Amino acid sequence: MATKPRIKYCEICKKDFSTMYRIQYEFTKKWIFACKECLLNLKKENPNYVYGGTWKK
Ligand SMILES: [Zn+2]
């Protein structure tokens, strides 16, 4: 199986994290990766928030 380096950055704070969370937070239904801290901020009183899984390196 081919493995190429997959580096994900938090879409919000643009930092590299070893554990990322796949979420939707806008009405556009676009999936993004966010770190836990940003996830918690985006989640607050957000009716568009959808959790799609955890991604680990
Ligand atoms: Zn972040």
C-alpha cells in the first residue's frame, strides 16, 4: 500500500496537529479539519456544526 505523507492543518488556526477533527460549521456543508480548540469554539451555539470523525496521524 502506498503511503504518502498526509499533513493536515487546522483550517482555522492553520497549525499542524496530530489529532484533527472533521467537522462542518457553515451552511455551505463544507468539510474541514479543525483542532480540538477550534472545534470547541466553532461548536458553541452553532446549528450548522456537524461532527464527521477524528483523524489521527
Ligand atoms: Zn485550530
